[in-house]
Amino acid sequence: MRITRLVAGTVTAGLLGITPIAISAPAQAAVTVVTATSLSSTQVEYTYGDRIFFDAAVTTNDPNNAYAPGAATLYMKRGGSETWEAVSSDEGVSYLYFTDLTAVANATYKVLYPGGTDGTGDVYLPSESPEFAISTARKMTIKNPRGTFVKGKISPDYKKKKILIQKKVGKKWKKFRTLKTNKKSQFQTTLPATRKRTYWRFLAKGNAEFATASFEGSTIRYRSAAPRVTVR
């Protein structure tokens, strides 16, 4: 009987001395993710003040890390300049929304993603989109207050500069008259009219900063009414 109790006590003491050991999984190494940035638009020709809409995104080469962290920035370089200006930024880099953009000049755009690190430590490499160019013409506004008298204005600033008026002869446009804007970038003239509709075109010459601006209209004289101008 004594032997039995001694053995039982020894076994109990041995069981109480066991300490559980937690075995942890090895830490997962950080992943380096390659990114690609894109920028495009269905429109490339604008008039000064028009809204610009871009399709832009930052994508990755890893389906397990499809969403790049951080922000991307849209840059613009005006025609005739070598300086890039930051114009908009968005943090939703998977698909980028650059809002409140308007055409202000001939320009080239690009998007720069500087890279980033997500919450798990994965590293996303920087990338830059191909450049995307647009042309922007000055805004030419023409009104016809009476008869064949027309007056117009060009923006932005186009003071003391020439406006070329062309007449359509057959399928070709030929020079008819040259005007000069005043200090407010305004001009006015009276166009001739006959019983046959005549087509006219006003041109403000372009340069490195702006594309050529144009405005077309027509005149016609009716038998029972004063001559009229149609602008479009």
C-alpha cells in the first residue's frame, strides 16, 4: 500500500511541472509590389474655360495587393514652358478622380505616384504615367445686335491683336478683312450681305500657349426684311 501511494504522488508531481510552450509561425517577409500609372481622355481639343475629364488609375502586378496606398498627383506643363505644376491630387489611387479641372492653355499632363507602404509592410514602387497633351483655343464670343453688325470678344487677354475675317468661296476660305482688338480684347465690324447666303469665319491666330480660335457664321439679305447674320 505504501508503494502505491508513493508512485501516485510522484506521477502527480511530474504532471504539475509541465509548462505549455506556444509555437509561433515565422514572420512573413514584406512584399515589393510593382505599380503602373495611366492617364487618358477621350477629348484632346478644348476651348478656354472648358471642363477637362481624365481617366487615371494606379494598378499593380499583384492580385493580392491590388490597391496601392497613398496619393497620386496630376501635373501640368503649359505650352512654351518647361516647368511642371502640380494641379490636383487624389488619395483613391486605384481609380483617380481629378476634379475642378479647366482648360487654361495648350498643355501636357502626367500623373506621378510616389509609392507607399501598406499596413502589412508591403512596399509599393513609384510610377509615372505617359504624358498626355491637349490643345486649348482662346474663347471667342460673337454677338449680332442688329442687321449685319457684329461685335466680339476674345479671352483670355488678346488686346491690340489681329482678327482675320475670311469669306468662303466655293470650298475654300479666302481673306476678306483684318481687324484689331481694342484694349479690352474686343472688336466689331459690319459684314456685307446678298440674297445668296455668304459664309464667314473669324480667326484669332494661335501660338505656343493657345491653339487658333475660330468662329463661323453667315449673312443673307431677304427681300422683305433687313439683312441678317447667323452665327454658330
